[in-house]
Amino acid sequence: MIQKEKVKTLVSELLTTLNLDLKNPSLRETPERMARMFCDEVFSSLKEVPPVLTVFPNEGYDEIIMFDSIPYASVCEHHFVFFNGLAYLLYIPDKLLVGASKVARLIDYFCRKPQIQERLTMEIINHFCSVVAPKGAMLVMRGSHGCMSFRGVKTGKDAGMVTSSLFGGFKNPGMEEKGLSLIQFAIMD
């Protein structure tokens, strides 16, 4: 259980240790705001269970289905700086189809904790495949990382990272390329 009051106290201590004046009207409510943000929003999956993926019987569709350009945002566990980008989840259904809005909810859920993009990609695809049991699935995520653009090397917003995870039929020759060409088609739109 996340203790919001304790988080507020610790944030106050951090800010005063950094020589910030919490009597300043702009900063006075910052510890409270940060505690709410961390506990109720940014790290909400630490206290929640994954969303239910609504599935429906497949009536014979056997080609690729793609959910494209799904925005996501998370916090890098190394520096607690944001990273965000777009996700593309493709799957070849077997017996089940998944509700369209549920994929974005699933991605959002796994983003709501301190994370690294590599693990995030694996967690999403593994959970998706464990519920939907597709013939194949592929997840590609491109993220811009604050730890690259805002601190350290300061690359700017355009530098990023791409991660992918393949499952089942997408590991067969030619299938990854077919998936990537669909992503390219979606990007051109």
C-alpha cells in the first residue's frame, strides 16, 4: 500500500534539502501535488491489478491486426525522469480477438511504475499473449527519454530508443518484416 502522507513528508524533506523555500507560494503545495501525482497517477499500477482484456470469439479472421500509434509515458527507474513515445502492437488471432481499447489500457497499466523500456516491452507482450493466446504477436515501442534529452548528454527530443518483442508466428521468416511494413504504413498516414 502506498502511503501518500509519508510520500508528501519525504518530498518536503527532499525539496528543503535542495534549499528550496516551501514558504514560497509557488512551492507551498508542491509536496502535496507531487505525492498525489506519484501515488494516484504516475505509479498507480503499484496498487492496482492489470486491466481485464475483454476478448471475443474469433469468427475466422487469420491475418494481422495492428493497434498503432498508441501514446505512452512512463518514468525511468534509473533517474526518475519521464520517457514517452508510441507503441505498435500487432497480433495474428487464434481463437480470440481483443477489444480495441483494451490494448491501450494494458500499455498504460505497465507504464504506471518505475520502468525501463526494455522490460516494459516484454511485460506488455507477455501479458497480452498469456490472455489472448494469439498465433503470433509483435510489439514495437519507440521512446524519447528525458535521461538522454534533459540531462547527461542532452540529445534533444528527437533522439530515442526502439524496442521490440516477438512471439509465435512473428518469429517465422518474413513475418517481422511484414509487421514492420504495416507499422511504416501507419506512420506515413
